[in-house]
Amino acid sequence: MARVYNFSAGPAVLPEEVLKEAADEMLDYRGCGMSVMEMSHRSQMFADIIETAEADLRELMNIPDNYKVLFLQGGASQQFSAIPMNLMKNKVADYIITGQWAKKACQEAQRYGKVNIIASSEDKTYTYIPDCSDLPISEDADYVYVCWNNTIYGTKYNKVPNTKGKILVADMSSSILSEPVNVEDFGVIYFGVQKNVGPAGVVICIIREDLITDDVLPGTPTMLKWKTQADANSLYNTPPCYGIYICGKVFQWLKKQGGLEAMKQRNEEKAKLLYDFLDQSELFKGTVEKKDRSLMNVPFVTGDKDLDAKFVAEAKAEGLENLKGHRTVGGMRASIYNAMPKAGVEKLVAFMKKFEEENK
Ligand code: PMP
């Protein structure tokens, strides 16, 4: 078996231990004679799986008791609609635009109410995070929305925006569990799991209890009302059982690694290897402002499209896969999520050095 180093932005690399464990349990989960894919979501076996997953996530993130954890479907994109539907009481929201995912969420919210763009880094192709210390927050805003880590552009907030008392909603799809965050700074944290946690098909929402109400926009589908799933402990309908099971295994793996402080340290070490190389390279260049660099997604370019393509092809031949940048920005992007071993980043940097020597 030859596993590659997979730098995909998502779906992305998962811990090998988790995959092996899942393989071992595939035909007969803990003596029950069937796989997790085949068991009833109403069974005690599955109740144990989802309850343990939630408890482990709560422990890892230190989630306070007054926050609900919902395991949902529809991807992060479905929450682009659910958020305004559940939160727009005044039908006003403030969005900070730091990339395509924030922009898409903003466009969706515009279907439901008045949306103010209170900051944006579009002027410099999203290569930085705007100063969010004194924003023109709307007096009647129901919430302020951010995309915490920008998967495509490779930027991340390092400071919680000053929302002047308004509820902060954050899409943390591409940085969740990569380092600790203070959950209480947010009204809603949500993430599609297919980058740093598990297989595509699960989106997890961590929502302050008082924001989960029956007072939603008229016409909100039952399935998009957070209260529906909160009242049913995420089992209103059949949940993505197998995906939740894998997420649970990744949470246990993270606990074994030492939790989020340990992951932060490891992620900083991995990212530093790559950024330090980029900073001295005469061929490759990082594309974002240093102060706003993501620990998870590292975009870089040579400045020459053909050379970029050559790099991606030769890297692939070396077992370094999925390094092509997002189709809207070109160049390269290395996604180095929790499950990417340091050896993978070391191999990438060694290959970049060699490529630079050969293509100067
Ligand atoms: N938000 C961010 C930050 C993302 O990176 C992505 C996916 N690449 C999305 C939202 C959309 O996620 P989904 O495909 O689960 O709807």
C-alpha cells in the first residue's frame, strides 16, 4: 500500500489510525454483527456513538453548557441560508468579506434581509484580514458574520472582531480544532467537517442556546430551523451516521494527541517549515500578508503559470498530491490540516528546494 501525502483543501487527509480502526470495525462494529453504516440511528449503539462524539468535542473545545452542538447535513453552504433564517429578527446583518466563502454566505443572506458589508479585503484579492477593531457595526444588526479561516486565499483571523456587543457568527470550516478558540466569543460557530474532522456530509453547529428559538423567518423549512434538531438531539431525521462515527474517532484521536494546545503547537511548527522556506525562496512566493497567514492553507506561486503547472505535475509524481491552487486563483496551495504529518511538509519543502535548484 502506498499512501500519498494529500494536500487537498477538502475533502482532505484523515489520520491513518482512524482509517485503520474504521476498516477493522467495518464488517462487525464491536460485536454487533453489522457495520455502523447498517445500524439504526435509533439504536443504543448509535446513541453511544453520537453522544460520545458530542462529549469529546465539548471537552476538546471546552464548550460551555449553554451551547448546543448540532450534527447536521447540507454542508457549510446550507448554513449560509439557515443563519439568516434563524437569526434575522430585525432582518439586518453585517458581513465581513474576506474571500469567496464569506461572499457566498453574504449573497445568500441578501435574499432574506438587509445586509451591510462592514469590511472587505476584496481590494487586494483577499490577501489580508481587515482591521476589525472599530467597525461600523449597524445599530440594528441581528449578527455579525465572519469566515474565520479563508480556505482559498490562506488567511485567518488572529483576533476576534469587535462586534460592539452584537452576536458573532463564524464559519470555521477550514480551521476548526487546529488550535483553541474561546467559544464564548461567538454566538454561532459552524463547520463542514470534510477538511479537518471527517468525511463530507456532516456540518457541525455550536450555537448559544438563547439563539435557538421558534422565532425564525416565515417560510423557514422545518429542517433548517435549528430548534427542530436541537429539540431532537440531532436525530429529528436520519443523520449522516457513518460520517458522525468517523468524526467521533477523529475527536478521540485529537484527545490522544494532547488536545488543541498540542495541535496548535504542531500546526505552528508545520506551517513555519513552509513559510520560512517561502520567505527566503527566490522562486516561490507566499501570497498573503504575514500577519494574517493561515496555519492550515498555504497558497504560493512562482509567478509563471507554466512553471506552476510543471511543479504540480512533478510533485504528484513524487507522491505529493493535490497541490494545485483553487481554480479562481491559480498557483499552488498546500493544505496542511491536523492529519497531515510533519514528514509530509518536510518532504514538500525538500521537493520545493530541489525544484528551485532545477528551475532557477
Ligand atoms: N466555508 C469554507 C471556509 C469552505 O472552505 C467551504 C468549502 N470549501 C465551504 C464553506 C463550503 O462548504 P460545503 O461544501 O460543505 O458547503
